[in-house]
Amino acid sequence: MSQRLPRYLALAGLAVMIGILLLPTPSPWTLTVSLPLALLLLTGLKPPPRWGGWVAVLMIPYLCVALGELIANPARRATSALIIGCAVLILFAAIDFVRRSGTSLRR
């Protein structure tokens, strides 16, 4: 049970983040940006040993872009803040998943 909670948090965060990106209407750009998240969500159903490391690494660009959008685009501040919150939750849950599983990311 100890490994499941961080994984479920990461999976739920990925699902919410996909929903945020695709609402209110999906565009070709949001579909393209959501595709890596969807792939991580699907692979997280039965994760390989280093899944959490890849999820954590992939959250960094989403976090940086959303932070830039928060600063530069006042019209979408709420959406950017939600994406930042989800990215941080997913990042820490994925790191915790790797830590609890005992998997080494060095090799």
C-alpha cells in the first residue's frame, strides 16, 4: 500500500492536468501538449521500475511554461496556477513513488 498512494496521486494529477489542458475546447496545440501526459498516464497503470523518474523529469517543462504563462498572460492566470499546482503535485508524488519503490535512477 505504501507504493500505491504516490502512484495514484501522480495518476490522478496527470488526469486532472490533461483535463485542464483540453478544456474548454481542445485544439491541435493542446492535444499535442497533452499527448505525453496521456502516455505517462497509460504507462502508469502498470508502471515500469523507473516510471516515477520519467514523470518527474517531464513535469519540469510543464511547470516552467505554466510559470511563464502565469507571469505573461493575465487572462489565463487561473488556468496557469492550476497547471502549476498539478505539476508540483505530480512531481513530488512521482519522486516519492521512486523513493518508496527503491529503484535507482542512476543506472
